[in-house]
Amino acid sequence: MGTTVRPVLGWATITTRTRPRGGPGPLRRWWETMLAAFPDYDVEVVELRDLGEVTLASLRAVGHGAGSEVPFEDLLWHAGRWRRGRCVWWRAFETEAEALEAVGLGE
């Protein structure tokens, strides 16, 4: 994935959300670490909302632990900001409410 992602201003996964990162290098390393721990990690888009300069996606992640073969399934949310057709920020969230709040659309 890192080779197809242009540098972004900032991104954060659920595991790194307290420390937003920037650029494709750290993103590539994050994916390498994830795939070492969960070699068959897969993500499916459940729902995608185009909200103009913001996108909100519900995602279903599945896989197995590398050493244990214990399966997992997780629902997560991604919010992204777009500028001139490029993603300039994205972040993963555990709930829809958190994602909406982060992009200023919370209740």
C-alpha cells in the first residue's frame, strides 16, 4: 500500500491515534507490522459516505493471528479529509460517533 499512497498531511490508526503520523514511510512500516502479526489481514468497505470534503467509511476487518491462528472480526470507522482530489488526513475510529465528531459532524 505504501507505494501507492502519496504523502499525506496526517493519519492515525486506532493503535496510533494518540500520535498522528505523516507521510508514506511510517504508513508503510505500520502496514508491515500489521501484516507480520496478522498475515491474512483483510478489510472490506461496508459503507462509504461522500460528505463533500470529508469521507466516512464503515469497514469490516478480518484475519488470524500469525502465531495463534485465532480469528478476529472487527468493525471500524475511517474518516478522511480531501483537498483538490487528494486525501490530506485520515484516521481510524472505534465508533461512528467518534469519526463524526472528529470531522465536525457530531451531535
